[in-house]
Amino acid sequence: MVSNNISGEYEAVIGLEVHVQIRTRSKMFTRVPTGFGEPPNTLVDPVVLGLPGALPVMNKAALDAIILTGLMFECDIAPVCKWDRKNYFYPDSPKNYQISQYDMPICANGRVEIELPGPSRNVMGPHRHVRLTRIHLEEDVGKLNHFANDSLVDLNRAGTPLVEIVTEPDMHTADEVFAFLTALRQAMVAAGISDCDMEKGQMRCDANISVRPVGQQTLGTKVELKNLNSISGVRNGVDYEIRRQIAALQRGETIVQETRRFDMEALISTPMRTKEEAHDYRYFPDPDLMPVRVDQAWLDRLRARVPELAFDKQRRFFEQYKLPYTITSVLVPDRALSDWFEAAVDGHVERAQAIANWIVNDLLRELAATGQTLADCRIQPSHIAGLVEAQESGVISSKIAREVFAEMFQTGESAAEVIERKGLRQTSDTAELEKWCAEAIAGKPQSVADFKAGNEKAINAFKGPVMKASRGKANPKLVDEILRRMLAEM
Ligand code: ADP
Ligand code: MG
């Protein structure tokens, strides 16, 4: 269950800090490869281990990725990118500091368009923008694995480039948070920056939550919620925390500023640390790394790589192809699928709706049934238009079209090839059709009487047997005409 934003007289305010791992081949300041699921401490070298004398060298692909992120979300890009050390003492970072950006984040301001749930799944919901405060680049740290009597450090993750996206306190419901993370993930995946798989820790989210009386301008005391490791986990955690704070205020308690941990199984949050225990990170510029100038030519190169964002594409699909929301809401979130659709529709815009229907209904069903992805699928995008054409021109019936599609999916042949090879061309041979119609009429005297008595629908009783006799190949329009003529003559 997801709450609404207002419970009685209180309103929730939420700001997020989202970390996204950039999918680079090597780590942020050294050549060691990035990776997930490798044996512990195999993706390390003197830089990752923080050995004395090891020096960092910037990975340009990581800088490209963060600037691309900023451009996607309409941020201001700083002309110079500089690095700071965030100092703390903990085994996940053997250098005893993390390289990050403090007072000069590379991206500032910006916004992300989100769609809130509509009145039903088939109806577009309201859209709005969530404002961003900043986006900066930092290195990920190692992972501690806790056991009964001891804890072990795995530094494979340490040094992976990480984007931190900080929002303004601009959201008010768990649904808005869910919509924000969904939009953010879609954009990052579409741009090829990250796979954003929360289960693999590629996207992580801390939620800052406060509540205040409706109408109050100043923000309430915030609680930072951690350990939200799936998008629906975030939704549950935010929802729980809003209810907990409102209940506390209603009991006359005050909210303490603290960090809480959300338990994904028990669906409750428990305190981790309070403000008094907050770290002093003693930030200062990293003397090992030179600032990087971001010039116009570099920005222009990256601007050319900014993908069309999902909601822009959805609006374009509506205008250009006249596709309804029920179709665009399936096609658009999946970039590979919407690219496939656009390849299929290339040169056949007038058949866009029929083509989209085949893709969204039949293609997706066959892919799911066979456990394939678009990449392994044999059917060619350009073949769908041929199938639609064969059906529209009456060469095959809609029933046969489904059979042709199934065959196309298996073999990769074109519709015309399947129709020829299997002899599926619709029969418009009048003599043959008349023979089947006469047999059908002879077999159903009661339906003849019903039709004669004015029951229009009784004619359908003859069509089944005709289709069966023709093995689905009888031209339905001709069959209808012949049946009517024969019945009128009786
Ligand atoms: P801190 O100094 O604790 O890091 P910041 O002001 O930098 O806090 O904000 C961190 C995040 O918390 C941002 O996403 C911001 O939008 C959010 N935030 C700040 N104050 C509040 C509040 N009172 N209620 C909800 N979210 C808040
Ligand atoms: Mg802060």
C-alpha cells in the first residue's frame, strides 16, 4: 500500500541522493577493470589499495559520462572540474579518503521530468519536473561483508566511477520518488551510462524525509533513510518513514535529525546514527589531481550523444505515428524496443499503428514465451510491414496472419516467403468457395431458418465450417457475399 502525501494536516517533503555506478571498462583513476561478482580483492592494484606512492590518473570516459548526465538533465556544466579529498577512517577505503567533488560539482541545477500514476494503467498520468541541486563525480568505496565474529573487506568495487545526483527537497509522496527513480534509470540506461541494476548496487538511493504541517513554508527536521536497495524498496521505505514521522508528531513527539536504516523484510526503519555523530570530512583539494578544463568543443561532442529522453520520444510517437498511450507506454521505456519499432516503420508510416500492435502484442509475447531478447530474435523489423500489407490487401486473413507471424518469428523469413512456402494465400477461387458455402448451408438447416426469420447473426454459423474446410484460407469478405447470395436465393 502506498500512502498519499497528506495525512490529516501533515505534508511530506523528500529529497534524494542517488548514486549511479558508471559502466566504464576500467576504474576511475587506474587501469584495473571494473566488475561485479568476481572473487574478492581481484580487481585491485596499488592505486585501489592506496599503497604509498601510487598516483591516480583520470579516466576520461567517466568524465564524459557525468557531463553527458548533466546535459541530459539540463544542468549548468562547470567550466573547470576539480577534485577534493573527503577524509574519513574506515576499512572500505584504505587511502583513508575518498576522491570526490565538494564545493565545485561538475553539474549544478537541472531537472528530471517524471510521470505520476494516472487514474488507471491505460491512462497517462500528470507530468512534472523534479529539480536537481547538483551532480558530481566520485569514486566508489569497497564493501564490508559482516559475519558472526568478524568482517571481511572486498575492494573490488573501490575506485569504480560513481555519479552522485542530489535533488532539491521537491517530492512529496512515495509515488513521486518511484517515478523519479524510474525516469532517472531510463535516461541513464538509454544514454549507455549505466545499467542501473539496483540488485548489483549499480544504483543506490538515500532518501531524506521530513514532514510539516500543511501550509508551513519552512522545512521540518529531516531523517535520512538508508539501505533502500530496489526501486520498490525505496517506495516502501519512504512510505513507512512518512507514516512514522506523522504518527510521532501526532503523539506530540519531536523528530530527531538522524540517519535510519530501512529493513526491507520487516518493512520498518531503525536508528543508525544521530546528528552528533555526523562526520567532519575535512575536505580539501586533491594535490595529486589537476583540475580539468571543460571546453566548448568537448561539450559539443557530448551534446551530440544526448539521447532523446523517454517522455520526449513518447510525445513524438504520438504526433508522428498517432500511437495511443497504451502502446507508447510499452514501446518507449525500452530503447531497444522503440528503436526496433522505428526500424520496422521506416518507409511505412501509414501502417505505424498496425505495425506497433504486432510488436507490442505478438512480438513481445513470443519473446517472453521463448525467453529471447530482441537481440537474439530472428524476425527482421522490415518484415513486419510486409505482413501488415499482406493482411490489408486481402492476401491472407487475420487468422492466417498470426500463423505467418509465428513462422516468421521462428525462421526469420519474410511474410511473402512464408505465405508462398506454406501455400497460405487466401482463396478467392469462387467455384471452390461456392462449394464450401453450399456444404455449410446444407449442414445447418436450423440456422438457415433463423436467418430467413430475420436473425442476421445466424449467418456466422456457416462461416466456421467454410473456414475449416478451407483450412483458414477462404477470403472472408467473399465468403460473406456468397453466403448472402445463396441464402437469398433459397
Ligand atoms: P546535508 O547537509 O545533511 O547533506 P543537504 O542540505 O545537503 O543536507 O541535503 C541533502 C539532501 O536532503 C538533498 O536531497 C535535499 O533535497 C534533502 N533535504 C534537505 N533538507 C530536507 C528536509 N528538511 N526535508 C527533506 N529533504 C531535505
Ligand atoms: Mg549535503
